[in-house]
Amino acid sequence: MPDKIVGNDFGPPKAGLHIEIDGKSHPVKAGENLLQAILSLGLDLPYFCWHPAMGSVGACRQCGVIQFKDANDAQGRVVMACMTPVAEGMRISLQGPDAKAFRAGILELLMTNHPHDCPVCEEGGECHLQDMTVMTGHTVRQYRGLKRTHRNQDLGPFINHEMNRCIACYRCVRYYQDYCGGDDLQVFASHNHVYFGRHEDGALENEFSGNLVEVCPTGVFTDKTFSRHYSRKWDLQTAPSVCVHCGIGCNTSPGERYGSLRRIVNRYHGEINGYFLCDRGRFGYGFVNGPARLYQARSAETGPLDVSTAENRLRAMLEDAKGIVGIGSPRASLEANFALRERVGAERFHAGIGDAEHGCLRTLLDLVRNLPLHLVSLREAERADAVLILGEDPTQTAPRLALALRQAVRNRALAIADELGIPHWQDAAVREAAQAEKSPLFIASPAPTRLDDIAARTCRASPRTIARLGFAVAHGICPEAPAVMGLTPEHEALAAEIAQALTSAERPLIVAGTGCLSEDVLRAVGQIAAALAAARPGRATAVHFAVPECNSLGLALMEAQSLAHAAHTIESGEADTLLILENDLYRRADRTTVDALLTRARQVIVIDHTLHATAERAHLVLPAASFAETEGTLVSSEGRAQRFFAAMQPAGDSRDGWRWLGPWPCLDDLTRALADSLPVFQQITACAPGAAFRIAGQKIPRQPHRYSGRTAMLADIRIHEPKQPEDTDSALAFSMEGAANDHPPALNPFVWAPGWNSNQAVGKFQDEAGGHLSGGDPGIRLIGDGAGTGLPWSVPPETEASIADALRLVPLHHIFGSDETSMHSSAVAERAPHPYVALNPEDAARLGLAEGEEVELAPDVWLPVKCLPGLAAGIAGVPAGLPDLPVPVTAWQSWKPNKPGDETS
């Protein structure tokens, strides 16, 4: 069942009603529209424009039903189910002849201009329009005239555009503009010539544009990355998985064909991603098939190795080691990291992240464990009625959280709708009533953010000043918290305004994270949370901490040592061997430091799925399976442990990372060992059923029942059908045979129901349309339940001393560019920026620097200046994580810009 909400009051459930449908009485929930109630009952009714996340506008007229006035009314009238509120005792007909005829007529009109191109349409076989056409019984078209045609547009590397398939349901612009805040996808013209596209060709700018692929009920918007290696949807082998491109933990379904990963689609989770993914999560899978992929072990001395030789070489190197330093990874599973920890010992296990980030994560965990903090899910974040963001640009560091915050600012509109008696699902009416009214969102960050357009107030400042502002907010909420001396009048007034908004809100939310590498900012969040808890006894404070990678929080919970400690251990001679798991150390520290570490180590062993700079320096490289080929557990920024499963067999000689490291016969044994060894993980065995789980004695198939070509796929290699691979690590089968129904949500590879081949079939797996999954949303919450009792008040940081002619470096994150693995996807790389140094225009003028002029960031590293209006004065922003930027911003450094010809400072 859904996790219990701690310390937040979301109101009592609405009383139920009963309605009569085709002569049978059904219980429904008050406040719903009729369409949502019908779908929640498991009944079928065609629809196009309605979407459970976006409400009703009544544009397509496809969900028509007959409503009767009373028991004596034999004729009734046609009403649109999506625009009709349920009422006690209402009588309707779905299957009556008039209702069926009306829906068939509407569909025929919608199909007037639709091409007969299902066999070549990429949406074919997974098309909502196909499903609804069959559901209405519309099989014959009477129109024989010419169809109108449109010119298609180039919408960038992610999305294909085929406007001739449009049925004008308006879902795309409602999603793109109203839901995710985009402004470059519009509706043009009218009547028969209505056109959905951009004012000119060009990449869709919004970071959530990829959801158009699933939002569109036809084939107007399709996945361009999938087109490059297209397979029919029913021929994809899939598995339940978790996105590996940030710390949010969105659920996904990767699809495989012929041994390559072909696409990623959203897998519904009622508490996290719901119906939507960010574009990085959807299109960043290219590293699994990319040219940098490692398929074979290699030695620096002899080159490629077969598996047996690699195993012997690894064993010999570890036996010959004087001491082994293990470096884990925030992008590897808990099980893989634990296997490394067991191999080298807890005292020699290191986190493998930058020291500044390591310190931030430790501070973050101290706050979560000791303060009454409730780490909110994204569903809870959407319900917040006042939000404060400190030091983050969530669109870049935790994208799906940013989309949730866009929904949170609408809670003021929903409150206005309640006052006027307008149901929340009446989307257009709610927006019209609210106009520009929004719930307060305050953003304090070093640089402009993608959420500034919905913010009530923004503040641009250095991380130290942002932290001081946060401490001032805490003092404004609770006078017992220490006051902050030396604030500017503007910051004092802003702190008072924020404190008032948070105190008066029913569901305040604080958002921060490791983005600006400042422990002071995190302590400020703790101070605000403690102040709110003091002002509202018995209620935990809702917080969301953005962390950079898919298992950053899980790795932090293992209490690993810092990277600096690893360097000291090697330098002191206590150990002479580095065993590195799925990590490129050149992304974690400056090149000089990493060069010295790798040079001092007598033996360097790397286990990874991708070739990178650290692997190129290794004496032995062992190929690991990617997330799509292995199984394990990740801990999200919500503190939720979730299992992910392999959609395909490991390619080449690669294998699960943990299998190179230990003797565990199967994943379940390793997971149990982890749960027994570290108390914080004792519940993770309940994240998903184990490998022994069966339904009526059968495993769960990864392949849909329409899967084709199995006996012919390898006919060019051998004429005999090979035996299906066996999976000893999960209850899933690499087959189309198995239990077809009643899958636990954590083990459901795909959604399909009779008559529902599109992603809209997910409604058949929910306890109600748009609600939680039947059987409960996957995952187990490990921390962040609001049980902390408190910490002593922290002392606010002092005002930062200025350094003459110097700026402070801060990392600037980019959704496309800052993540290591997604940059191996050519589509994502196309959207990534080139390296630069961002300066406030006034700072640039003061220093005599012009736009595009090169400055020396570090010895022999020259970057062009980018004047960024809105960047805080006194700081310089450097993109975080770009692969061609050899100098990571690892701490809050000072920097004096040098132009060509200047002396090096």
C-alpha cells in the first residue's frame, strides 16, 4: 500500500456515492468526473482529450454516454462523461444503442483526415487511437474526399513530427504549455487546418518534451532515437527498472531487441514519476549500446583477455596486493557496492565522489536522522502550498522534481476553485478562475533557474549568502533560532516574507541538495526545519534533498570513506592496489590529484561498463553489465529503496559487477547479506519478491504474448532455436511463456490489458484512475520518516570575506551535459552546451572581459566567457560534469581570471 504520510495533512477522503451504469449499481468517489469514475471501476469507455494528470476540457467529444433524468426517463440525453460530475443515484448507459452510435459517429469525424498508415506508423500496435477505434466499433469510413495534409517539422534530436495523423485532441499543447511550462509548442490556425507545432523548425526547448510521445494518442509525436533502430512494440523484451540518470528514482521500462537496448518508456509509479519522465531519463540510454561500451576484459600489458584469463589475472593481482583500497560508485547498485565493501573491508571502502560532495551527503544524512524531517515523494511535493528552494536549480539536478513543483504552485488555483465550487478536474475552468494566482515559490540560487517564471520572488547570491538567508528565515519562523547579523535590508525583508509564507502554509516544502556543494546551505535547511517543527509541534517538516546520481543516497548510507582518505592510504603505503567500481575518478577530482593517485598505486583494477579516462589508466579492466543487463537495488532521494531488473542478457563477456567480486551464487543471497550486515538496509529484501516467487508455479514473462520471430531471430547464425536464457536472480523469465496476470507492481515489466495496447492500459493496474498501483507502489522507505527529535541550533555562517579581483567558482548543472552516462547518447550530447565560464555582465565589464573572450580556468585550460544576466555578482559559474571539461569544480574555490598574455596567478 502507499507509504504513510508523516506530518502532513492532506485532508480526509471524500465520501463515496453510488451510481447506476446500464442497470447495475456501482460505488464511486465523490468529486470525480464520470469518465474517471467509469475507468476506476475497470469499465471501458473511449476517450482522447482527457488525461488523469491534466483533467478535462471536453475537446474530443468521444466519451459520450446517455444520462437519464430518473427511473421514468427512457430516452435520456447525451453527456460528455469527462465533463459530468458524479452524483448520488445518477443513471447512465454506456452500452445503449444511442450511446454507441454517438461515439462511433464522433470517431468517424475525427478520422476524416487521418491517414491509413497504421502498417508503417511507429505508433502501430501501441496506439490509443487504434484501441479506441476498435472499442467504438468504427470499421467503415464513408468519407471519400481529399484529406488535408500538413508539412512536418524538425523538432530536434528527440521527437519525430507527423502532423497528418493529428485528431486535434489538444493533449499535446495542454501538456506542454499548461503542465510543464513550455512556450515553444503552439496551436496554429483553426477548424480543419489546426496545426500543433513550433513557429519554425527547431528543437523543442522544454526538458520534458519527450512525454509527448506517450501523451499523444496517435503517431504525431514519436521517439526519434527509437526510430534509428526501430522494432515493433510487441517485439520488445522489457523489465521493470529504475532511471539511472539522477537521484529521483523514476520507474522505467527499458525495451530490448536483438541484444541492444532500443528505448526507454515511463513505468507508472504513484508516488514518484506518475505518468512522466524527463528527457534525460527517456533518451539517455545510448551508453548501453554506445561505442565506449566495454564488452571484453583487457590488460594494459597484453590487451584483450578471455573470461577465464581475466578471472585468473584478477585473483592473482588481489592475492599479490599489499593492501586494497576499494572505491565504490553512486551509479552502482547497493549490492555491487556491498560486494566491493566485503572484498576490501569496511575501513578500506571509499565512496568515490568528490570530497565536497561527500561532506554534503554526510551533513544531509545527519539532518535526516536527527531532525523531524519528512523526505517527501513527488506526489506529496505536488501538494505543497508554499515552497522554498535553496541553492538548487531542480530542473537541472532533479528534473522530475521540478515538474512536480510546477504543479505545486497551482494549489492556490485549486483553493480558489474550491471557494467557487469548481471541481479540480475542470481544468479550463480552474485556470480561468485563478488567472495568475499561484502558491508562493521562493528561489535562492547562484544563477537563474528554469523555475524562475513561476517564482513569487527570486534571490541571486553566493552559496554562503544563500545559507545566511536561510538561517534568517529560520529566525523569522522561530525567534529562538539565532539571528543573522549583517544582512542587507533587501535580504532581511525577503527572509521575513519567506518566513511568513512558510508559517502560514498548511503544507510547506523546503528543497535543497548538493548542487552548489555547500554544507552551510544544507545546515540552513535543517535550521528552517527545526524552526518549523518548533512552531508546529508534532508535525514533521517536508523536505526534498536533490542528490546527483541514482544511488548517491544509498552509497552515503554505507558510511564509506572519502576520496581524500583513499589517496592518503595509497600515499602512505598502507595499500598499493586500487579496486575501482563503475567510477571515473577524473570526474571527481582535479586531474593532478587523480594522476598522482593512479601513479602511486602499483595495481589499478577497474570494473565498469563504459571506457573512460580512469579505465584507460588501469592495469586490468573488467567489463560490467549496464543497468539494462543486471539487477540490484537503488536508494532514491526520497529514501526509497527500489529494485531494478535486467531487460536483456549481459553483452559480450560483461557480467554483473558484483559477480567479479564475490562468491555469492545469486543476487538474493547478496541482498540478504547486505540486509544482515548493515541495519539501515534490513528492509530491502521486501523491495520486490525474490527469485523464488512464482504465480501458479510460473515465472513472469519479460516478453509480451504477441512477441514474434523468436525462432527466426538468429536463423542467419544457426538453424536451431537456442534455449532461452535462465535468470537465477529474479522471478522474471526471458520468455513469452509464464504467468500473464496478477503481477506484483515491482515485477510488472509492461502494461497491457484486453483492448488496451497503448500506455493508457496502466489504468487497469491502478486502484483508481490516476491513483496508486493496485497492490501498492514499489519500494521501501528506509529513512526520512520524520522521527528525529532535534539538534541544537546551528550558528549562522559569517559574511564571506571578499578577495580583491577574485571570483568564487560554483558549478552550474545542465540536464543535458552534467550526467556522465547520458552524454554517451548522441541525442543528449547534441543538446549539451560547450564548456564556458559564466560571469555576471557587470563583473565581466569590471574585469575587462567580453562575451566569447577566452580566460584561463586552470593551467592550460582555456574557456570562453559567457555573460549570464542574473548570475550573482562575485561568482563565476562553470558547467558541471561536461566530458570535455577536465577541471571539475570540486569545492568553493576562489579564482582570478587570466586573459592571454597575463601572468599566471
